[in-house]
Amino acid sequence: MASHNSECGRGHEHGKFPPSCQIGAHTMLPGLRLMERQRRKADIEKGLQFIQSTLPLKQEEYEAFLLKLVQNLFAEGNDLFREKDYKQALVQYMEGLNVADYAASDQVALPQELLCKLHVNRAACYFTMGLYEKALEDSEKALGLDGENIRALFRKARALSELGRHKEAYECSSRCSLARPHDESVTQLGQELAQKLGLRVRKAYKRPQLKHPRDGLT
């Protein structure tokens, strides 16, 4: 199956936290990228057809095959999201998670990092489509896999905010702010939630860039 490395695009979700992705293909020339994507789509179709059969594979080959299939579904979902085709991006992420569940039922464990990214990006699809309860559910599943995942925490905060659960949203956004104090989208969300809760909004302290004198202290 064709290999794929995908770069996350800037401006995802209106500039707020682009989707989790691998690095490389985003910088390809358009013609090469189109050919690579066509190969990936063909590989996905072949892979989905294969797992519906009972044809045998050696265990190592089978595990590598399932991993590549889920990675391809993840990468295709990212490309579709960049194209603002959120429904089809959702289909790819959902298929990837379904294949991961199938793999687990067949005693093949895929990397938790990949599963976390699938949930984070599916949450982004749900959020963009206005399905905030589902976005919250996927964000929490991602955090169950990686409790320190800031993208998942940020998506959870935004989903909670849209659901009117402002106190819980503020708690999540505060954790994001501590991890990424200079991220504008995190700061903006925190300030919006603070205002809704009647909290005092304050400016962040910015540490000066100290230069060490060549001749020591005076």
C-alpha cells in the first residue's frame, strides 16, 4: 500500500488548533500530491475490501496492513477537512475508528496516539457541523487515551461552551491556557468564558527578554 505523510493545514477550524496529522505531504507539488492521494484512495478501497474477506495473512503482515489502512483513512480525512468537506472527512475518521475497533477485536492493538488523533479530529468535524454533544463525547474519548492532549482539551472546552456549560468549559480552557499561554485562540476562549461567568479578565504578564552583560553584573 502507498505510504503517506500528511501535514496539518493552518487555519483549520477558523485558525483554532489544526487537525492532528503527520508531516510531509502538505508541501508536495500539486501534481505529485494528486497522484499520491489517488493511490491512497485506491489503497483504502482495496484494504476495506480485504478485511471483509477471510483470506489469511501472517500476523506481522496483518498488523502492518491494519495500521497502514487506519493511517490512510486518517490522512484522507485530514485532506477532506482542509477542503471543508466535513461530512466526508467525518466518514473517513469514523471508518478509521471502526477498523481500529475491528483490529482490537482480532487482538491487534493500534497505537493509542493514532486513535487519540482520530477522536480529536472527528470531534472537530462534529463541532464544525454543530453537533456539540458528539464533539464533547469524542473529546472525552481522546482525553481518555491521552489526558494531556491540549487539542482534545480545547475542543472539549469549546463544545462545553456551546452547550452552555460555561463553568466546566472555563476549567478546561484554564488548563489549556497554562499549557499554551501565548496561543491567541486559547486566550480568546478563556476571556469569553470569564466574561460569561462574571470573572475579572486580566492581562497576562510577559517576561522581558533579558540579555546577559558581557562583563558580568554591575
